[in-house]
Amino acid sequence: MPKFSYVALDARGAETRGEIDADSQTMALSKIREKGLFPTSVNEATAAAKPGKSPSRSKSNSGSGLKKEIKLPVLFTRVKTKELMVFTRQLATLVDAGLPLVRSLQVLEKQEKNPGLKKALGEMADSIQSGSTFAEALAQHPKIYNKLYVNMAKAGEVGGVLDQVLLRLAEFMEKAQKIKNKVVGAMVYPMVVLFMALGILTFLMIVIIPKFKEIFSELLEGQALPGLTQVVMSASELMTSRLPFLIVGIIAIVFLLKLAAKTKQGSLLLDRVKLVMPVFGNLIRKTVVGRFTRTLGTLMASGVPVLQALNIVRDTAGNEVVAKAVSQIHDAVKEGENMAPPIEASGVFPPMVVSMVQVGEETGELPEMLMKIADSYDDEVDNAVAGLTSVIEPLLIVFLALIVGTIVIALFLPLISIIGNLS
């Protein structure tokens, strides 16, 4: 009997791997589902080990498994959030209109322009026709659909409200993208000003100041330069002679930070620093709290069990400090506690969030209360972005003025001495 290797998700969304004996790939899928698992990839394990048998001559089942392996690295797999958001809303409209799911996917496949998403839609329609559920078809494309998307679709299928869940998903992605665009847009102007300031500073230090140094050495005839001028001249000499080393040092620091961000402890430390930064820390904290409450509220409102929802929120938090806090909340809820006490004990969430979660648990309307918290924090993020923009702009202008002013004063001090000697 052929042996099939598989990758599947359990009820909590955790990935598991294994092997199973079955007469065909379809039978293997059925056996895996009987275990309470949701397969994302099933391939014949014994096909490659059979001597004298070319993969191109294998049976249709093993051939389809080999085809899946080859199709994994697709050239155009990147799907933008906006494209996925449009697809989700269109699919919700078609399903709500009474069109069968497979037919809806086929209709959207014909009009889709993104090659990666178009390919995925065709494969999803084929999987559903072969007996897979919509959630299982989504899980076969983890680069496009994350765990949040897959689990919400699964809850919608089980509850018979897939169209409503898809609409919630589209609204969730729209609001998340809106917040992201506002934050990114607010940072564009300060980054341009900072880049210009660094460019002007580098030009002055490398090109202009060395020429003044030669002029001063000729006119002052060995007299000592003022202290501020000496400091500026030394900095210019350092940048001129050590510029390659400075560039390599900056690149090395960026590389080390990225390397540290890939480790658990390094990522935790960097995310903790982000939350306590002087200017941006408050904005980042409000953003991650809003993301946490909206994601958890959307999942629970869609029918996802609270423990499974917390696992998904932890994996999609985008901040290791929040993810660690969510893990502690999960463990406490698993032991039978309410959600409010561990949220307060984590020290990550403001008192207002704790109070509203507590009220939501007492009234039995926790999902609705979480969505209200998210809406409130979205408004606070808007205000914080506007306030941050109004504060950063004058700060950068003052910073640029101080740098350029210091250099100009440092160059004029020797000129005053020269003019005095000439008098």
C-alpha cells in the first residue's frame, strides 16, 4: 500500500507532519481529516524510492503529488493586501448572492490579473471539487492566506455564515491597511527632511570644510584655531579619511539588528525598545493594542473559540512583547480564569482596555466590546499621527538649523580673528 507524507493543521492552527498508508491520495485526505486534522499538503512518499521508476511515468495520484511539490515556488506569489481585500469582498458578494463557492472562485479567477492569486484561485476551485473544504483549500496557500484568514473561513463554514465572515475579513483588512497607510504617510515628510539634512551635513563636512582648513592654515600663519572650529575640523577630517569605514560600520549595525530581530530574545528586546521610544513609542503601543483588540474581536465575532483565537492573535501580533502577553493570557484562560486579570497583569495594555474587557466579559458581549476598543484606538492613532507630524516637523527644522548653524559659526570664528589681525 502506498505511503503518503502530509502537512496539516490541528484544531488550534498548529502545523503537524506525518505519514499515512492509503490506496490513493483521496483516501489519504479522508484518513487525515478523520484524525481531526486539516491537510495543507499530501504527497506520495514512496514514489521517489521505487527503483527504475521515473517520476514522469508514475501514476496519476503520485504525479499530482509531484506536481504540487514543483508548484510551490511560484514566480509571482506576492499578493498585495489591497488585491486580497478586493478579492475577499467580491467573493463575499458572490456567495451572499447565492452563487456556489466553486463557481464564485472560477468567476473571480477569470477576471484576476495577479498571476499568483489567479493560480491560487484555480487550485482552490479544484481542491474544493475534489472534496476539500474552503478552509483547507485556503491553507494550501500560506503565502497568500495567513492563519487568521484560514481560521475565520473555517468558522464561517462551520456556522453557515461564510459570506458574513468574508465581509468581516474585508473590513478588518481595510481598517488595518488604512492605519498602516496613515502611519507610513506621516513618516514620509520627516524621513525626507532627515535625509536632506544628512546629505547637506555630509557635503559640508567632506567638500566645504577641508577647503576652509587650507585657507585658515595660510592666513592664520600657525595661530591656534578656536575650540569650536577645531572640533568641526576634526570631525570633517574623520569623515573624510574614514568614510568607507563609517559606511561599512553603518551597514554592519543594520545587519546585526536584522540578525538580532530573527532571534526570539533579540526580537523581544527590540520590540520592547520600540514601545518605550521617546517620540514613536506611544504611537507604536496604540497601534499594536488596536491590532490586538480588532483581531481578537473579529475572530470571536466570527465564531472562532477563544483559545484558538488567542493562538492566532499571538502569531499575528507583529510584536514579541504583545505576543508574550497573549501567551500568558491564553494560559490563564485555559486554566479557567477570566481574560481581564491576565491582561492587567501583563503590563502591556492600558487600564482602559482592562476595564472594557472586564465589562465585556460580565455582560457577555466581549467581541463587541473588543471592536469598540479597536475603533477607539484607531481614532487615537489618527490623533497621535497628526500630533507626531506637527511635532516632528519643527524638531527636524531646528535640528537642521543647529547643525548648519554650528558649522557656519565654526567657520566664521577664524575669519573674525583674521579680520582683526588685518585691522
